[in-house]
Amino acid sequence: MIYANDPSRSSWITVPEGSDFPIQNIPFGVFIPADDIITIGTRIGNTAIDLSALHQLGYFEDLELPLDVFLQDNLNDFISLGKPHWRAVRDRIAELFDVNTKDLSSHPEHRERVLFPVEEVQMLLPVFIQDYTDFYSSREHATNVGTMFRDPNNALLPNWLHIPVGYHGRSSSIIVSGEPIRRPKGQTMPPNADKPVFGPTKRLDFELEMGFITSDGKPLGESISIEESKDYIFGMVVFNDWSARDIQKWEYVPLGPFLAKNFASSMSPWVVTMDALQPFAVEGPKQEPEVLPYLNQSGAQNYDISLEVLIAEENGEDSTIANSNYKHMYWSMAQQLAHHTINGCNINSGDLMASGTISGPTPDSYGSMLELSWNGTKPLSLKSGAQRTFIEDGDTVTMKAYSEKNGVRIGFGEVRTKVLPAQD
């Protein structure tokens, strides 16, 4: 057992019942506390913990960490230290905040420098993302889209069951939870028209996804195997990969998504480590036909992560519109990373790789409005009675994720984004 994962452990910091952030979680993020100095931190319950202050006070002195590793505006340098350091830091945090440890709890002047109410800190994007890859790895989602727009009897393209399909996306427009987006504009081809028109998208959609963040990989020309992947994946976030469906329909042939996808993607601020998620590993769907040897995996490579999507209209309350689970993913993270690097592509610390839309087997578990409203033909009702086929101006979309087992809940918090009207 990983030391920090001990399910019997409790903290001297109060953790509300049902919190995503018990002492067994210990995620990593970047925030601005009351003193306005950007720091790397973690969270227990509703308390944000300044790791740079802990380091300066000597609480990590036996871990041989660089003096400024937590005084950065992103996690990249820390991630570059590698898995043994990630685990050692997380274990030391678990020890410091254990109810039976008095090193810090008995020093009020230290606690004042280290602890902050989470509602009083400003969360920032946790990593500097040099590169972003978006996969297309949910069989249910790919089947739904193929059924909608192609032959229902041949919904999956010939390559889909043989490779984790993906594309290289734009990283500069990835934003942290809480930042609003503007409705994008672009070209669309109206039904029965003979030429395109320009204007705001009429089919703005969310995509329910999870993302994983990598460490530095191997040199250019070398690949990472499935067995090695666990040493190169730092942790996971909740990810809303916004999409403009009408723009995408017109532009995606022959090279794939462009303006329909690059206007914004939203991610949760706390990165939950793969160590914290280890107890929730499960086997994924059976893969048939048999994959090529470099993609062959064994054991529990998927994760049981419950997912929820909510929509709130302007000044309205949240309405749950979908519940899904990451365990439905056909292609695992390990397979995605192995495929991504099989040609020698190198990866960097802080690179983000997204799952693609996660849909389950039932209509209430679909991961996009495109599927939930079945291409706009089946409107959804919110609590107020308002209906939606796609996302409207003023709407706020929230995604949540958590795993739970044996009385321990490990969650991600949320990614929450409001949609503003298109810019004039």
C-alpha cells in the first residue's frame, strides 16, 4: 500500500462529510493566497495548503528537493522530478497532517503561514501546457456519432478498433475552471444552402472528458511502452473540451477539427495523482479484435471515476443532465500514451492528453449535448422547465468527478464555465 493512501488515516484538519479532498487525496495545484505570491499547494477538506511555505519552514528538509520547486507558477518543475519524488512529497504531506502528528499542528505561527481557507485563494492553471492531444476513445460516443452521421450498421470507422484515434489540439486556449468563454464565430453551411455563412455558432456543445498530465518522456525517437506508462503519467483532471458542432461539420474534412475546437477548453484546477487513484483501478472493456502487440495490456488499466454534468441557465440553479463513468473508456491512458510515442514522438512535463468525450451505454450517460439531444431532435428539460438542445448564452456548464470505495472518496472538485455572448 502507498503510505498516503491508508484508508484508516484521518487529519487534524476538518474534512466535511462527502468532501472530494480527504487526507487520502492530496492533489496538487497552483494558487494565489492572501499574500498575493503565487505558490504550489495541495488541499485537505476546505483548506488550501501552501507547500512553498512548508518547504521554507523545513518540513521537507529530508526529501532533497530544489529550494524553489514550490515557488513556481506551475507544476512543471515538480513533475519533472519524477515519480519517486511525487510519492515522497505526498507521503510526507500525509504524515504532517495526520491526526496523530504534532509537528505542524502544535505550531500556530507555522499554521498561519501555511493554511488558507480555499474560498480565499485564487486557483490558477496548474501546469504550463506546451502540447495538447485530444483522443477519441469512448466506443459508445464514437458509435453514437457514427450512427447519427453515417451508416448505423458501420458506425465505427475501419481504424477505430485498432488504434487510439487522436489529434493534436491547441494548448494556448486551455483555461482553468471559473474563467468564462465567449461563443465562437466561424463559417457554417446551413441546410440546403449553396454557400457558407459567417456568424456565431448555433450549436455550442460541451464534451465530458478527463485529461492526464505527463512528465518528461524519453528522447526524440524513443517510445514509452504500456508497462512504462505509469512512470510518465503524473495525474488527472476533469476536462470540458468545448465544441462548435455546426462549424466543425463544415470544416473538419479533410484535416479534422480546427476553429470548432480551438476557441477554448476548460480544466479543473487540482491535479489528482495516479497514486491517489490507484485503489480505483479496474479492467476496461474487452477489446476485439485483438490489438497489435505494442497496444496489448493486462490487468487493471482503467479507473472507476463517476462523472456528472450540470447546466445552470442565467441566474438559475444547476440541473444534472448526465451521469457517466471513466471506466467505460475503450482505450486506456496507458494505450494512448504508448500509441502517441510509438513513432518516437517525445513528450514534455505538463503535456495534456484528453480522453475524448466519455459516453456510457445509456442515454442519460452520454457525454455531449449532441448525443443527449440526439443532434437537436430531443430537447432536454432543466429544473426551471427551460429546454436545451445545445448550450445557450448565459448558461454555466459544470462537470464533477470522484471515485469512492471502502469509505474513501477521492474527488477532483469541478470545472465550471459560463458562456458569454459572441464578441461584437
